[in-house]
Amino acid sequence: MRYYRSYMDRQKISAQGHEKLMNLDVPHKAPRRPWAGYGALAACAVLIAGIGVWKLLPGFVPGQEAGLLTVADTSAPVQTEKPAQIQPDDTQPVEPLDGFVINSPVGESASAFYSMPAIHFSDMTGSPEISAMRVYIPGSFTVDLTLEDVQKIFWGPEGIPETYRTETGRQDLPWALFWDGYTIRGTAWYDGQGQFTELTLWGRKGRAGFTLELRLGKLPFSCCVEMGREDEISEFNGVEVTGWSKVCDRDWDGHTDYICGSEFMTDNGIGVRFESWNNGADEHGVDGEGWFNTLFVRQALTSGLHLDHLMTADDIPAWRDVMFDTLEQARQEADFAPYLPTEEPEGYSAYTGNKDFSAHLSYQEGNQNVMLVRWTQDYDNVEVKIYIPEGTSTARFEPVDINVPESYDTRLYEIPWCDSVPEEYQLDFSSVTFRAEDMSLDAVMARETPHDTGGVSFRFNVLYASGVVVSYSCDGMTAEQVWDLVSAALYSQNT
């Protein structure tokens, strides 16, 4: 209990969260899912893996079975405050940059529009949520979907029918989806052997949007668990459909959003989750959004969904994923050895209690090349994480100006930092980056903070002229001991 209280006493929240706590008499709003932009996979993007050409990196998770995606059994309450700007990093997949606008105007065939399912959307407004961390196996990657790929999902293996291919009569997707004018982006996800695992489509039209997730054999993973969810099952064409709805400000823009979701398994074994918001809801509220969501359910269960053309990826990026039992083994990797400690950190080698060592190398062609070594003793950890440029994996590390101590020196501020650190420095203040030539014992001392369970901690990154970044996270050590780790790596670069 002593450690728990010490831990909680030292926790810091953002300025936005602090302000909300000070003003608890505001009207209640439903907890916000952390992915305001493009749906469930964006949420997982915040929680785990990937950036770069293939946009998905393996996480540092030993023991994963090859060829499968898994969900970690750890969970935490969903953040309900508006987050600060999210800084891309080596464990965060980004949404595809390109997209295509759907041309599917409603034609004369609209007179044949019938057989609308009666889907019940249970009201989940205000229900608590738990976020589940999604973990991807080593070697996983994504491939952007083309318009032709998306067309085959809805039209079938032959793609868009010939009668819809002319410029004047072009119909990219079945008009009954009512996706005309929406900008669509999509990615298919593959394991390290190039076998399909799942895909996501994002759609956007003004404030309206949707996310469609498809997975073979099972329902798509959920990064968010509704604690109060009591599913009410509807049925259409012999398929059970679960629906839910919410009314809240999902993107914190001051406007009410109407959200509906549905999930089901198709007859050909495709798991489906479709979540949409603000589509036709201006005049009819959540009922209008339910109508838009039901249109998709009707199309999917009437004409079917098809994934055969996406089952394998032709271009598989090379990858390695290696665990090391000792520091000596890790130092056999020549590219990383100059930045690694030559021996256990001072204070750890002599420790006789519970302690452990682990090291992990994760490489993916064009995407990342990272090694993490970690020493653990009880509640203390020393981590050295080395990023070697591969693609754009180190571009996010923006170094501070050593002549502006206000941007990095913890000795200038009181905790909580959200109240004391100037806003222009808050985003990176918890883990700043120094240029290698600016490093010194005083720079290390400027990063000293109280540790959760007593003592002090140091967290910072060092950027070398070559683009290599070394990240240090050290508990239970003195500034001089941490400086010894850093200076050894600096010396190896100068000899």
C-alpha cells in the first residue's frame, strides 16, 4: 500500500485533465473513445504499433505465435479528457495519406430499394469503457487498398460491373451504401508471412464518417470494451446483428455527435464491425444515423462481402525479431554495440533481490530498426532503447536548444507540470531529446524527477549526427551513474 500511495501521489495529468477536475459541475458527457478521427484502428494506433511505408511495426512482445494477431490481457480506463496533440512515434501506426472520392449517385434503380432490416441500436451513452491494448506479432505490416480492391469487396471477384465503368454512368460502389461523395481510405493487415489478417476502411464527408473493420473467422478486435454493454440481438437474412448507439461530443469540437455501430458474422465467415457518425443525423438525430448504419448491414448481408483477392501480399518486407538472454549476446549486433552499455549499470550488478535482464531487437525493412535492453530490480528499471534510422523512424525526435533550459530542466518547475511548465514546452517535456554534442552531466541532472516508489528517475533521448537516437529511462540511479552510461556511448563515437 505504501508503494501504491507513493505511486498515485506522483502521477501527473495534462492541463486539460486538470481543468476538468476543477470544474466537475459541467454537464455529463459520454466517455470519449480515444480515436476521434477514423475509428477503432486509430485508437489502437495510439496504444500500439507502427509507422512508415508499411505503417505497422511489431511491438516488443516476446513469445507471440507467428501468423496471428493477439490482444494483450492488460487494460486501462479509456482517457476521457481531450488529449494533447499526439506525437507520432515508432509504435504508432498512421492513417493512409491518400484516399479516393466515391462516385455512386443514386439512380433510377432507387425505386427497387426495399427489405430494410430492423436493427435495434442499444443506447450506450454514458456507459463506462475500458481500453484493451492490441499487440501485433513481429513482422506484421499493412498495405494500402486501391479503389479496385474496395470495389471487389462489395461487387465480388470480378470487380465493378462493366455497365458501371463508363465516365458518365460510373458507379464506384453500390449506390445502396449511400457513400457517394465520401473520401475513402483503406489498409489491409498481414502477418510476417504475408497472410491476410484483417482490414479497415475509413470514410469521411465533412463531419460525417465511418469505420469498417473486416476479419476472417472472428469479429474484429476491439480496442475498447463497453463495461455496461448488454447486447440486444437483431436478425436479418438469418444473421444475428448486434447494434449500439451513442450521443456525445466524440471529437471535442463543441458539437453533438450521433454514433451507431453494428457487428456480425457473415455466412462466408467474415467478421464485421461498422461504426458510423453524423451521417444523415442532422434532422433525425441518432435515428438518422441508425438508418445510415442499417443501409450498410442490408448491403453486406444481401449482396455479400468478398476478401479472396486480399488473402496474400506479394511484397513482404524483410524483418527480424530476436530476443537476447545476456548483454554480451546483444552486443554482438555490430550496429547497436557502440551505443550499448559494456556492463550492467552501476548498482544493478551488486543487487541481490529480484532482478532480471531482457533485450530485444526488432527490424522491419523500410520501417524500423530498434533494440531495447532492460535491467529490472524490484520496482526499478533501467532501459536503453536504440533507434537506427530505417525509413522515418527517428524523425519525431526534435532536439531542444541547450541554451533554453526552460524547455528541458525539471529543476525549474513544480509538479504537476501541467500547471507549471509553459504550454509551448509541455508536449515533449516528459522525455526531451538532446543533441549528442550538448550532452553533459548537468544535462542529465536537469532531467531528475521523483520516482514512483521512492528515489529518482531520469528520462531523456540523445540524438547523434548520424540520425541514431538512444533513449534512456533510468530508475534507482544517481545522475553520475546515468552520465557514465551516456558518456561511454559518446566516447565510442569519437574513437
